[in-house]
Amino acid sequence: MTRSEHETETLIRESLDRLAARAPDGHAVRDALARAGRKRRPATRLALVAAAVVALVVGVVTGTQLLATPDLVPAASRPVLGYSPGWLPDDFTEQYREGGPGTAPQVRRWFAGPAEITLSAYSPVDPAWSQTALKIASLGDQILVRGRVAMVTGDTGSAALLTWLADETHVLTAHVSGVPDARAVALRVAESVTAEPVGVRGELRFGPLPAGLAERSAAVRGTSPDDGSTELTASAPGGPPVRAAVGASSPAVNGAAPVTVRGGQGFFLPPADGKDATVAVRLPSGRWLTVSGAQPEAVLAAVANGVQLDPTPDYRWLGRATS
């Protein structure tokens, strides 16, 4: 049992103990029903007992579900990533998760210094990945991953990309770089991957978006919970993204034009030196919200004004090997 599973089991057990402690004494319930029986028909007494039992069961089940899956509730800006590795080389820690609605890619990254391992999941419905099975079948350099045919590309010794179809609806890739014998490492990582989901719960969500924009992705990154940050993207179909991010780092606002954002003093930086236009504002928490993209100031400000802040982001997994 992993540490997170043990902690979840402990929370569930404590919740059930509290429910049991609050339950009325059996003798008191029987006495109350007996007294009520003088005024109510038997059917009424049975209905009351049934209602009490149902309420208790529903409370236990609901509490158990909430405790067991605190970060696996899919919603806008809170995607669920469906796969996890059971093995990683020593010293690698997870520092990035990204997902999104529909067929958006699912990405998880681990780092050990400059070395990197990336596990990604794609949908065969995405045109870019719809021919993956044919590509694998056409290559001579094929291997097996958990009984399924896979292909290795970009094998340079210190880097390799392993691609396979985990099932009919997911194409997985394991990309390893900066480690010796990367092909063997990628294969071992791929062999350990199972359909164990994890959540992405950052500290902001999009509110109402300007016409034409739709949410595309949500990402959380950091080397530890102390430096965690969240970034969301939205775009029109085929258009450039608008990015909304919250983090501790202060953007360069020297010379920026003042603008009212979220009811307070903000800043607008016009596009320059290949960078998009940006609206920035310091939040009451001291952290910074920035919204950038190839859009007019009014659109960027509208996105910033509509953003909803989550006071309980899940950054616990940042800097851990696996979760």
C-alpha cells in the first residue's frame, strides 16, 4: 500500500468512526419508536426507520467517495490524467502535469537535474495520432509493451521515444532524455504503466470567456509545493492561445501602462520583442495573475476579471517521485 493510499484509508476510517459516534443509541431509538407507535400506524414507523437507514448509508457512501477521490473530480480547469508509471529511475521527481477537455493530450513529466522522463497520452481521434497503429506496423524495429506492439524512435543512446497503444482509445508515449541506455529505461517505464488516474487541481479556473474562446488545457508545475504555479490556455479553433497563469514570480512591469483589473491596480504590457501582450495584477495573496496572448487589452482584461481562484490547489505531488 502506498503512502497516499494509507492516508486515504485512515481518513475514511476516521470519517466512519465519527459517523458511528454521532449515531443515536439503539435503545433510545427503540424507545422513541415505541412512544411514537401509540400515535402512528405501523407503516409510518417502518417508513421512519427506513429513512434513517438510507440517510446513514448515503452519508457514509458520500463521505467515503469524497475522501477517497479528493482530486479526481473532472471539471473545467481540473482534468484527470489516466495513466501512472509504477517505476522510475532513482532521483526523478514529478514537476509537471497537463490535461484538458475532449481529446486534449495528457502529459506528466519527471526530472532529475537535466534528465527528463515524459509520459503522454493521446486520443486516436486526434488526426495527428489516428494513424499510429499503421506507423507501428510499418516499422521493422518493433518491441512489446505489456503484450502490445510498440515502436522506438529517436534512439540516440541518451534519448529515446517509445510509442504504443494502451487500448483502443489511448496512444501512450514514454520519452526519456539525458540518461544512459535511454531505450531500456523507456521500455521499463512503459512496462510499469497502469491505468491509475491522477488529478490536476491548480489555483485558478476560467470564468466566462470572451466570445470565440474555449478552454484548451490546464497545467501545474513546480519543483515542490512551495513554488507551484498554474497555467490555463484558451483559444479559438485553430487560433493562438490566451494564457492565464498564477505564480509567485513578479512579472516585469516596469514602464507598463496602468489598467484596472479585478477592481484594483493592474498593468498592461503591449506586445514587444516577439512576446504577446500581457495584463498583470497582484492578487490579495501576494501572488501574481498574468493573462497574455495575441489579443487586445480589453479581451485580456476580461479574461483576467473572469478568472476564479481556488483557495485549495493540490500541489502536494510536486517534487515527489510518484503519487
